Amino acid sequence: MSGFWISVGALLPSLGVGLLFYFVMRSILRADRNERAQLAELDRLEAQSEAQAAAGAQSETQPNQ
């Protein structure tokens, strides 16, 4: 039975590093996904405000009929 615990003790550092790697990569990927979503939202809002500004400038230059 002591051979079993020696084997478990030899695998524990590798399992710990593997779990640490998993959680770090998961947090990096989640942060990247959230950043991309926020940038897409910002781009959408900028395009919307530019379109409104262009529409406002265009309506000002056209004479009223």
C-alpha cells in the first residue's frame, strides 16, 4: 500500500500544475471574450452616433420643401 501513496505523491505536483494551467487559461479566455464583446458594443455605438451625426448634417444642408 505504501507504493500507492508514493505514486500519488509523485503525481500530485503534475496535477496541481495542470489545474493551475487550466484555471489561468480559462480566465484569460473569458477576459478576451468579454473584451471582444465590449469592443464590438463600442464599435456599434460609434457607428450609430456617426450615422446620426451624418443624418443630422444632411438634414441641415437640405432646404425645407
